[in-house]
Amino acid sequence: MQLSPLLFQRSGQLRLAHSEDISLERQLWRCPSEKMKLREWKRCDSRTLAHLVPLPRQAIAILEDLYPLTGPTGPIFRSISKRSEATRYELCS
């Protein structure tokens, strides 16, 4: 896990990161509120803003290396278990 010390984010947030949330051009990772560790009522509140994480050049290099394996959509770190991360953490609908 080379990204963790570069981004200073919770491991669960990093595991749930999707390619759609990351902009390599803007060097920014947008963490939606439903993927953050928040109280249930605050996570489901539409007024809760996304968390913006600036991406250092080292993180961008790692993400560019992962791109051929992960593609333009979906999770960056695909689960090899039968139970996906999305079912592990109940997301608001």
C-alpha cells in the first residue's frame, strides 16, 4: 500500500476509491460523503460535502501505473473476495 502514506487517508476510504472520483489532470481525489466514516444521518445528508484530497506527483505516478489494470471506471482496488467492499459498508441510497 504505497498510496496510504502519501495521501493520509483512512484505509477504508482508500479501498473504496473509484476511478471516477480521481482526476489526474486536476491532481485531485474527490471522496464522496457516502464513502466517509461519518454518522449515518450525516452520511445520508445531501448537504454533506465531498472531501477533496490533493494528489502529490508520486501518487499520480502510482495511479497512472494502475490505470491499465483497473480501467477508467470502477474501484481502483478490486476485491478478490466474494463479498465486495460496497456490501461491507452500507451506502446510502
